[in-house]
Amino acid sequence: MKKITQNLLVILISTLSVSALAQTSSPKQPFFPKGTILYGDVNYAGDTLKKHLLDIYLPPTAKDSYPVIIWIHGGAWMLNDKYADMGYMQKTIQGFIDNGYAVASIDYRWSTTAPFPAQIQDCNQAIEFVYQNASKYKLNKDKFGVIGFSAGGHLASLLALSNNNNIKEFYPNGNKPHFKIKLALDFYGPSNFLSLKGTDVNDPKSPVNLLLGAYAIDRPDLANIASPVTYVDKNDPPFLIVQGEKDESVNYTQSVLLSSYLKLAGVKNELIIVPNAPHYGVMFDAEEIRKRVFYFMDEYLK
């Protein structure tokens, strides 16, 4: 009887393990192509925080492995979730899946509950989880790219540029992750907090001041540590940078500055300034932008 009970326990544990990887072909967003496979609300940190979850979307066409684009949402580091920005980028999302790319969309802690570097720590931890579990989800661990929007663009750039350094403060356990970023797609993310224009620099509740836990002007050292341009060097991955000409939240010179730093370091990059475009919206899902996105992805992720 004891042996039978032990066998049943083994079967139960095996069943639970499979359930943990349970998939569905019904993503919460209806604009994903039919047959898209979703692994939803996967915990990447081994805790109970709702902000330590990610979703993995796989194309319906079966392959041994898929290149991966990591989706990092915007929201001033204190709003939104892993579904954000998808609504106005529907054709781009569809293109990822239709062209054989997996998408991993991640949540991270808001600045209102944990100041910087919590956000970049979460991004590193989430992507390292995807890397370490790549075989479970049929992902190609050697072909990781990142895409981010606004605050997510900042985090995507910071992650990609610091990836070939060893910034212990950016890792939750102080240990450098194993993954490599092959491509960064930055949509209107701040690149240098000391040159980010705004009328709220003296507001303790402004997004940047909340993120840093201090006034940027009082703590230029923190502002530099959190600024992507600080980490530009010749070994960085290629960048496609997209920016609205009339962005009211992130002055377009932020993207120009990042592109200039990358050029000086000899890093492949392209800057697209979208005429008359605001901070976000369907103008960034335009066909000409998508063509450049998929050119870069096919060049560096396939």
C-alpha cells in the first residue's frame, strides 16, 4: 500500500509540473493571430508579487525553437502592466507572431513601491528566467531582442547597453545574468535624465524623481547611473530608435542623443523621427516603421 501511495504521489507531482506549463490558444488580447499559444502569468522570481509575472506567446506554426522579442511596457515607471502598448501596436504584434517570433511580455515593480534599480533588476531577472527555461517554452536562448515604449524604452535601452557590463546593482542577487541581447528596439525612451526636459523637475511626485527616489538635479550621480547613455560602448547590440517629433513627455532630442552616442561608439543604429507624432499612439504602428522593425529583426534575430 505504501508503494502504491508513493507511485500516486509521483504521478500527482508530475501532473502538477505539467500544469505549471499549461498553455492556451486564447490570449487575452483578441488581436493576436489565430492559434497563438499563450503561457500566461508565469512567475519569474519565485515569490508572490503580482509584478513578477510574465506572458510568453508562441506562433501557431510548430518549430523546434523561436527567436524571442522581450516586450517591456511603458507607464512612467508607475503605471500599466504587461498588456500595455499592445493596443496601439496591434499590427506590429501580429507581425511578430506571423513572422515566427515569440513574444515574452514582462511586468516589473512600479517606482511607487520600489525605487530604482528595482525596475532594471526585475527586467534582468525576468529575461534570465526566460533564458534558463528556454527549452521548456521552445525558445532560442541565443536570439533575444528587447522592445520597449517610453519608460519601457528606457528600461529596454538600459538593459541592452548594460548587458555587456557587470553592474551588480542591476541584478537582484548581484550575479550577472547569462543571456545576451542581440537587438534593441527603443520607442521614445528617455536616454539621459539630466537632459530630459520638463516643467516638473521640482515636483517630488514627477515620474523621474519618483523613479530615482530623489530629485535628479540634486543627485546627478543617480541620474547618470539610471541613464542608458552612460553604458554605451562598441560592444553594444544594434538599435532601432523611434521617436515622435512632437512628443510632449520625452523631448525628441533624447533619442537623437542616444543615436549620437551609439554612432560615436561605432554601434549600428537607425533613428526614425515620426513627423507630428505625440508621445505614443497608432502612428508608431505605421507600415514604414514596421518595415524597419522587421528588417532589423530579420537581420539580427533570425
